[in-house]
Amino acid sequence: MGLKQINQLSSIANKPSRIILGLMSGTSLDGLDLALCKVSGSGTKTRCKLLKFTTAPYDNEFKEKVRKVFAQDNVDFEYLTLLNPWSGLYHAKIINQTLTHWQLKPQDIDLIASHGQTVYHCPQHQHSHTGFGNGTLQLGDGDHVAVRTQIITISDFRQKHIAKGGEGAPLAQYGDYLLYQKSNLHRILLNLGGIANFTVLPAGGKVDDVQCTDIGPGNTLMDAYCQRYFNVPYDEAGTLAARGKVSNDLLDSLKSVPFFHYATPKTTGPEVFSLAMLEDKLMCLGSVLSHYDVLATLNELTAWCVLEQINRLGLSGPTELLLSGGGAHNTLLITKLKSRLSEEFDISKLSCDGVGVDSKEAALFAVLANECVAGDGLFSFGKISLPG
Ligand SMILES: Nc1ncnc2c1ncn2[C@@H]1O[C@H](COP(=O)(O)OP(=O)(O)O)[C@@H](O)[C@H]1O
Ligand SMILES: [Mg+2]
């Protein structure tokens, strides 16, 4: 980085507020979330206002290309190497089209926060390679995004987390703490993406009091099953699951997955919660279940892992449970959570400064990019790519 660019970054860092385009694409592989945010201040003084939001659905070509390596044990290394810059260019194309649609120019945007497409997540407890620690891999090279969009791009957020001893996920805790901490009540931010995770913000807690962990499958098993047996991308509002009956045998068998028995914080992915794992369990049980019954059981599994972890927290006093992620649209699942949690829990969909259920994760990466450039270094994640 030359002096000119350092000065440019410094002037962005010194602005009272920055326009940051946060990008997120999780393990659901449904699309690229684009959250245009006005982020002011930094650290606990951060404010993040959502200006515009869209999800650009991934086309079949992208999904097919990514699925060849996504959570796969064996991949063509040349192909993987090529997919990284290609994904960066693909994301850049979506960004450019979206900005044109919003009638914005690259100069209107201070920073892009690009999460990249996760293709493999392997914390130490999940892999069997002796002598290796935690690892996670996101594709969509930041330099390609920066050069193609002509906007400074922060990417590769998860590596610093691993370098500092974490599992690379969930990163939501930092943005959640900066934006949503309350002095007078507990808050749990539950994100139901492909994998479900939550951040617990005890009333008046400091950063060291924050707990954040993956808790198990959000939608990933339900999605995989719907795609295979119902030919739909997901179970809209949980209506297919609602037609089935929960199988306690299958549920018990799924609850025996080792991940559920590890201590928190912990992370996981579709590498563990896969259709292959589910089909193994079904075969071992030998009983014949209808596809609706299987889906009903998978929906129940997600409800169970959320309730199990929340009850283990032992929080007392008023607690807000703020929902986000696509699973927040699964009416059957949310109805179960509402009916089974005690009255101390006030459950609602997240809605704050324009940031809502679908935009939250992308907005949180905008906040992390803000910290990377304008923060005091405490939450400094991400690598900086310049357009020039
Ligand atoms: N209307 C809906 N009803 C039920 N589930 C939904 C609905 N809309 C989205 N979802 C679920 O949310 C998923 C996408 O959630 P998202 O938060 O984008 O996850 P990720 O971060 O893994 O991409 C979809 O794959 C689907 O399972
Ligand atoms: Mg998504």
C-alpha cells in the first residue's frame, strides 16, 4: 500500500460516518445479501443504519460450480484455485449491477465488506488431521472484487479470528455486542441461517461477558431434504413439515451427533449436518418414514437445539430473543419456540435502524469493515484490498 492509499484510507477512517456495502452469503447458498449501510462512529459508539437492501439470488451456474467443492472431502485442486477469483468476479458483477440499479456510483461507497462464499469449515473438533488447528475457507477473492468494482474491499474476516485462537465463527458476536447490547435487559440474538447461532448479551455486560456459539443446524438439513425429495429450495413457512409427524426415534438418533455434546463455544457446518449423515441415520433405524415425517423431525431438531441451548444459559429476568436469518420466516419453527419458552422471553424479529431479519448478517459485516478501518483495533478483522 502506498502513501496515497494510506491517506485515502485515513480520510475514510476520519469521516464521521461511512457508506459501507456489507455482503453476506452463508451456507444456504441461496444468494448474495447486499446491505448498504451508513455506519457512524466505531466501537461501542457505532450506529448502523440500513439504507438499502437486496438479496441477489445465485444463478444455477454459480450454485453448480460451488457445489462441486462445497463441504466436499475430495476436490479438484485446480478447479478450486480457479473458483476463487471467478467467485470474486461473479460477486463484483452482482455488486456493479446492484449499484447501477440503486443509481449509485463507486465513488458513493466508501468500503465493501465482502464475506465471500464459505466452501469448507473445519474446526479442530471436526477434522481428523493430527497436528492441524482450526480452518475455514471462503471463496471470492477481495482483490478481484476491489479491482472490478473500483471500491476498497475488506474481505477474509474469519482468518484473524482463527489466528487469535477462535474457530473462525461465529463472528456475529462483535457486531451484536456493538449494536445491540442493553443495560436493563438480556438479549439473545438468534440467527437461523443454514447453521443456527446465537449471541447472548447479558444486561449491562461487557465484551468479555458475551457468549456466542453455533448451536446446530438451522435450515441446512431441512433445505437439503426439501431439495432432494420435494424439489423445492426450502420449506416455505414450514408448511411441508407441518403435514408430518415427528419421529422420536429419528430425533433421538440425530441428537446423538457428537457436536451437540461438545461444550460451547463451538462451530459447525454442512460438513457434519449433511444429507448423507441423515440418510445413514434413517437406514440404521430401518423404519419407513414419510418424507413429511422426516421433515417434521428436522424442523423439531432445529427447535430442540435452540431451546436446549437457551435453557442451559440459566438467564433470569426479562430477556429479548431477537430473530434473524431466513429461518425466522419458518412459521412452524418460530411458533414452537414461542410456545415452549417461558414468559420471561419476549420473542420478535429483529428490527433496528432499518436492519432486519434478512439484512442483519450483511449489515454486521459492514460494521466489522468499519472496525477494520476506523476502529481502535480491538475488533480488527479482515484484509484490505485496493482498487488500484
Ligand atoms: N419463507 C421462508 N420460509 C421458511 N424458510 C425460509 C423462508 N425464507 C428463507 N428461508 C430459509 O432461510 C434460508 C436462507 O437463510 P439465510 O439467513 O440466507 O442463510 P445463510 O446465511 O446460510 O445463507 C433458506 O435456505 C431457507 O431455508
Ligand atoms: Mg443466505
